Amino acid sequence: MSKLAEYDGPILEIDKLSISFFTRLREIPAVMDFSVSVMPGEAVGLVGESGCGKSTVALGVMQDLGKNGRIVGGSIKFKGRDLGKMSDAELRDIRGNEIAMIYQEPMASLNPAMKIGKQLMEVPMIHEGISADEARKRALEVVKDVRLPDPERMLNSFPHQLSGGQQQRIVIAMALMSKPSLLILDEPTTALDVTVEAAVVELVKDLGKKYGTSMLFISHNLGLVLETCDRLCVMYSGEAVERGSIKDVFDEMQHPYTQALFRSIPLPGADKNSRPLVAIPGNFPLPHERPPGCNFGPRCDYFEAGRCDAQDIMMEQVPGNDRHHTRCLRFQEIDWNAPIVAAKQKEKAQVGDVVLKIENLKKYYEVAANALFGGGEKKVVKANETLSFEARESETLAIVGESGCGKSTFAKVLMGLETATDGQILLDNRNIEQVPIEARDAKTVGEVQMVFQNPFDTLNPSMSVGRQIIRALEVFGIGSNDAERRQRMLELLDLVKLPRAFAERMPRQLSGGQKQRVGIARAFAGGARIVVADEPVSALDVSVQAAVTDLLMEIQRKEKTTLLFISHDLSIVRYLSDRVMVMYLGHVVELGTTDQVFSPPYHPYTEALLSAVPIADTSVQKKHIVLEGDIPSAMNPPSGCPFQTRCRWKSQVPGNLCEREVPPVKTMAEGHQIKCHLSDEILNSMEPVIKIAAE
């Protein structure tokens, strides 16, 4: 019998919840006056920027706030029972059995020294007291449910023998082992590739239907919430600011923050020159520095002094919609359909001469077949296979693909952190593929720079921001004395739109977006010709992403830089790149202008990638393609076409050609290349994956 059968009210009812953390100095309110309810079988999305209190709400539901956290107001009821009034024994019975949680980082939830099967069997054996045989049967069934290949082998594996996507599925399986009534998912797909993410999301939706589980889905990705949830709650600085059905909130938003969030996401149709994104001005307030009245007031386009900052603002019902509430005094006075005040249109930068030319670049690694003990014959990992392309001045070339496709390996060879196995890299007609970084002169090092994915790891925590930029200027031999270098450092802070006073700050005093700006300032310190941006915004919130992306574009226009933008986020790629190169398992499978790559004909892999991207727009219709199987290992690639093991078009090619031969590169149109055995007729007859419904 389902655990839901005997209860028909809300599964989870959070009412006017307030949670604070207590430090020696003060009480820090993390969540205030927060209410949301989840009905049986319903999926509710909780959306907001980092630091807004989403995860604190989840930990409150689990009654796991640590020794500093306390619920200081309101209540959390599960099936009508107040969780705050339960004994430890009652809570232990509910946690993991009736309420299960899936965390962001799968490896943190798995015991590395214990086989998967044993970890899965533990759950029902502890909670329900069933026998080991019964538990193993159920573990097998759940592993099949989460669509993992070869379930027996999975149960006998250790966590490290599985890929990230497989580990995340095991964590989902573990949460489902006791068939919980409520599943809390805390950003469950941030560490995964977009194709794996699409499969995991599909899986969660199906399992929710199969088991009748209610879900609380925490995410900062509005597109994902659109695809997985029935209802949505938007949080800002510890408060719910808007909640309602997906359709109401997406199509008839009634809060300025929700509107500002949507304006900072690159939806189809946004364009870096004609329709630039609009970043939210100002910064997110710290919990002990919240403004009086409306928390969003200082950053709001509709702020009215004397009204919006005069009193606490309560949630109000939006007339005419289903359970739609907003925390805005002026929501009935604002014209929500007014055209957006267009951000300044930018001139498209004139693309100049070729700065970088790559010809048949190969990078192979030799690894021992038995990597642990170094014995056995050697195996070759082909990380890059005959890469050829060129990049011009002022151009943005995006390099797209799943993890393990060779994007970062190529970046390392370009930077001189690795040397090429074969082929050549020409920078302004000088060969640099065999020159390691320590042998490059200061000018070359300054000309090829990198902005990394994680701004937290790239700054020296014990050196002020100004000093770190000056240090880069010294290395690149810029400025003849300290005064000149200091002046240049201040100009670089201006360039990345940071106040000059930040020169004295330490990295720990900066937010993620501000640290990323310092990283960009440092990359441009040596007059960079080429900047390799390796997922430079994936660790940042959407509102900060828009500002940082815009900044990169603006600097590029000014400095005429060539930007190589490595990413798996196709929405951002579509927004800012001039040309796109799609990689799979070391091969370039498609290369062309952004318009060419985003409309048919596609390489079958590009088609699947486009279908996997979650788009936060209810008017977009997408063709549904979920890739089966995991990416093959570069140590043991498939024969013939690298993509043939996952390709849905393979049956259209006669005579096992895909399995026998690496496909030739075809030129479909001027500058558009596809590496595929499919005939031109089939490629040209492909339908678009993304369609925007007519208004």
C-alpha cells in the first residue's frame, strides 16, 4: 500500500517559517515569513540566487540545522504533524523513510568503501526491517528504474567505478528505496553534463509519477523547473517573493525580482548586439544588512521611496489566478506588459585577421593499462583527434561538448601546460604547439590567457586584489616602475567595472561574481590577444552571469580580443558566440556560424545536445531526444564514428559503415562542416529541435 493512501491533505505545509543562525555577535535571520505547501503527487520548484535561503528551508524540513541554526517562528508540518514537536526517535523514523533528500554532490552521499548494493540494501533493512534477500531484490528493481545498464554489475561496484551521472542515479535510487512520500532535491544536476542532466530530469519526472512521490525541487535553473515542476516559489534574500503555478509565474509574473531574473537569462531570440541581456543592478544584500521594507527595493525598477521602504511587506493574493501570491505593494499598478527598456544596442565588432590557426592537432596520453600499480602494457588515450580550425581577431568561438570530449585538453595545449602529440598551433604565424609555458617569453604568455571556471580557486587568499593584478603586470613586463603598474591596475579595475577601492580588499571579502571579475582583469593585464574562457560563468548565479558575460563582450569590443569560450551551456553559447565548434570524444563533429549550428542540418550529436537544454520559456516547443548510454571512455573509444554507440540515425546508413569508418568531414554550406556518414539529403531534411510557438 502506498504511504500516501491514508493522507489526503498537503504532504508538506510550511507556514510563516523563520529560521535564524546564531553567532557570538548576533542573530542572523536566514529565512523569514516563508510559506509553501506541497500537495500529494505535486512537484514544487524553489528558485532563487545562492544565499537566498533555499537550502536552509530544505534543512529545516529535515530538522538538520546544526547547532547554530534554530527555527524561531512558524511551523513545518508533514502530513499534518508538526516536525518541530517530534522526538529524535520519531524524526529518525521519518527521515530517509518518508522524507528523502538528494544532494548536489553525489559523491558526498555515498560511502567510498562500501559496494553500491550494500548501501542501497541498508535503507529498507534499517527502516522497514526487511530481510537481506528482499532488500537485494528491491535494490535491483530500483537500479533498473533509474535506467542503469547491467544492474547486477552496478550493485557489485564501488562508487569510484561509476561516472558522475551514474553516481547521481544511484543516489536517486537510494532515496527511492523506501518509497518516500516526499523527495527533496537540492540542485541535483549542477555537476552533470546537459545530456546527462536531461536524462536524470526525465527519470525524476517518471519516477514521481510511478511512485506518486511529492517533490520539492531546489534549483537556480528556471528552465529545469519549467520542465519538472507543477508549481513554483521564487525566493529572494530569505523571503518568498512570488509563488503560483508554473504557467502563472512564467507568463504573468507579478514581482519585479521574478521579472528581473527572466531578463537576465539568454532565452532564444536574445542577441549580444541587438538584444543584450539586462543584468540586475546592485548586489544581493547580506542577511544582517537587509534594507527596511522591501528587500528587493534598492535594486528594483519600480521602487517608490516612502512607500516601499516604510513597512514590512506581506504576501498578497493575485486576483483571478490559482493560488498565485506576490510580495509587492505595487503589483497592481505596474504595467507588466510594457516593452522592456532596451539595453543599448551594441555595434557588432568587425572580425579581423586570423590570429590563431590550428592544423590537425592531436594530443595523446599514454597510461598504464593497470593505472594503480603501473604494470601491464600501455594504453593510449586520444584526447584530441585531428583538430583543425582558425579563430580571428574580435571573434568569439564557442567550444561545446560533454565532459571528457577534449575541450580542456585542447585549452591546456594552447596555454602551453601540455605539448601537442602532432599537428600545429600557429599564433600570429608562430608555431607554439611544442613550446611549454616555461619556455614561452613574457609576450606570448601575456597574449594567451585563461579565465577559469571556479573564481574561488584562482586567487591567492593571502594577497590583496590590487597586489595580484600588479603581480601579473610584473610577470608580463608591463610598466617601467611601481607607480605606472599601480595606475594600470586601477585602469584594469575600471575595465571590469569594480570600484577602485577594491584594490585593498582580500579575496574573501568579494562575492563570486566580483572574484570572477578580478580573474578577468588579471587575464587582460598582459594585453591578451586570445582569452580562453573555460566555463567562466557556470559557477555564478543567473543575474551575475548576465553581468559577467556582458563585461567579457564589452572588453572584447574594446581590446579586439579573440575569445575561445568553452561551455556546455548552449543558451549562453547561442547568445554570445559568432561561431560554434561541437566536440565529441576528441573529434570536432560540427563547426559553423552560430546560426548554422543552431538550425538544421545538424550533426546527430548537436541535435541531441540542443534537445537537452532546458529553456525557461513556455512558448518554446522542443523535440524530445534523450541520449541512451554514457559517453564511451577515451581509453577505449568505439570503432568507426565516435558517436555511433548513441546515435539515433545510425540505421539510416547502409552496411555498418558507422561502425567501420571514421566519417569524412562534409561541407554543408559556406563555413559549415559536419563529420557524419548520413547522406546530404537526410541531413538537409532534418527538422528544427527548438520551435518558438507563434505569438
